[in-house]
Amino acid sequence: MRAAKPVTPWVPQEEKSGAAFVRRFGRGLLWFVVVLAAITGVRQWFFPAKTTAPTPKTTTTQAAAYPDEEAQAVAARFARAYLTFDEDQPDERAQLLASVLPADSDTTMGWDGHGNQDVLAVQPGTVTHGKQEQARVRVDVLIRPETVTTTKGKKTTTEEAARWVGLDVPVVETSGRVIVTGTPGLVGIPARGPKAPDLSTAHADTELSTQTQSVVEKFFGAYASGDTDTVTAPGASVPALPAGITYKDLSSWSVDDGSGSDRTGTAVVSWTLGGATVEQTYRVTLTRVSSSDAARWQVADVHGGSL
């Protein structure tokens, strides 16, 4: 009796060549990655990567600006005290100078203790910077010297004509303050200014100038009398002039050529003050105000000068 043939529970199938290739390729790629990681790691053990040192942050410390305004104020105070002489009250000048000088300074500042002079006005100007927190401040000072004569034991004071002088004041910033470092120097002031450049002038709107002349005349009359609310446009705020100034007349009025409901012109006005008549120039802005009845021009703004 012949023995039975063993039966296999599955049916063997031949593996396709494409699937075998994919499997082998994936296995090879995996080994490549493993080997590459191993080589790279071992290389790092013997040849560590050079690390770049971080670039230090550069901090730019900007030098504090020189206190020009304080320097001007100190120089102006000094100039007023320095050029004020009163031989009957020398201590007053010394006390005023001491407040802007270094400690233990000579508060006479070269004054011999004689003479009388008043300072009428002080105008600080250019600050010229130097080394070690030093600077030089130009100050223009309006002085009025006095001549004192003694006749038979009686003093008579005669005021001279007022005049401007320049003063170069040396200062330094120290301990959070500006002080005067030493004796200043008197300098001259030009007797006249340079020639003015040729400036263009606007063409005039003759018709509108004639139409609005009475409006401007009425405004300047109220400008001097103290009541501008009734002659200015709604919403405008034009403070009146102080007492003691009287409106004389409108010497000329010209509206600049243009268009629109806001127009600007130039007025030359004569005032009386201090017993004298002075002529001054103004720029006046007019605005056209409309109502149900009519439209009219009113003053919206005014300022001195021709610009």
C-alpha cells in the first residue's frame, strides 16, 4: 500500500521581481542612513565642530547734548550783573555775580568800584562749543551809561545815549550746572545789516481790495479800542491791543491775487502811541461768511510783518 503524499496548507507563489527590488532598495537605504549617522557621529568625536563666538553687542552711547539754553540763560544773567555799575551799591553787583561764578571767585571781576551804568535789555545769542564741556556765549546788551559830576559837594547824574554792546561770555558745564569760568570780553556789533535779498511780491486783486477796504479799516479801529469780537469772523480769536494805542488810519490795503473763500492781504496801518505816530505792516486773513440774507467778508486772523 502506497503512503499518502503530504498536503501543504498554502500555495507557494513566485515573488515578483518588482516587489523584491523595492524591498532590497528600502533595506539598503536604511543601512545607508545608519552607516552615515555612525560615521558622522564618530567624526564629531575626533573633530568637533568649531563654534563661532557670539558677536558682542556694541552699545553706542550718544553724548548728551550741550545745555545751550541753560548756557544762554546763565550768560544773560551774568551779562546783566557784569555791566551794571553803581558805585554807591557795589555789594549788589557782587552778590548777583556770585550766583553764576565758581565758588570763591573774585566777584569784582576787574571793576574798580567807580561809575554808574544801567542795563536796559539783554539778548543771548550763539553758543560756540569748545573742549571739556566749555563754551562761549555771545550776548548783546543794551546799556545806558551815566556821567556823575560833583559840584560844590553836590552830585549831578547825566544819562548818556543808550547803545548796544556785545559780550563774549565763557561758560562750562560741571556738576549738573552751567557756570561762568572767567572774565568776558566786550566785542563790537555791526552798525548796519547786510543788503536785503530781492523778494518776490504777490500780484494784487484790485477789485477785492476796494471791496474789503472798509472791512479792514473797521477791524483795525476795533483792534485798538479793545473790541474785536464784533468785527471778526465766527470762531476767530484775535486779542485786542493794550490800552494807550490809538488807531489813526489805514495807509494802504492790498489783497493778494487768488480765489476761494479765504483770502490774505497786506495792510499798512498808522498808530499813535507815546506821543508819536508809527506806521506798521500786517498780514490780514479774510474769510467769506454767508447767511440767508447776504455774504460778506470778515477778518479771520491778523499778524504783524509782511510774510
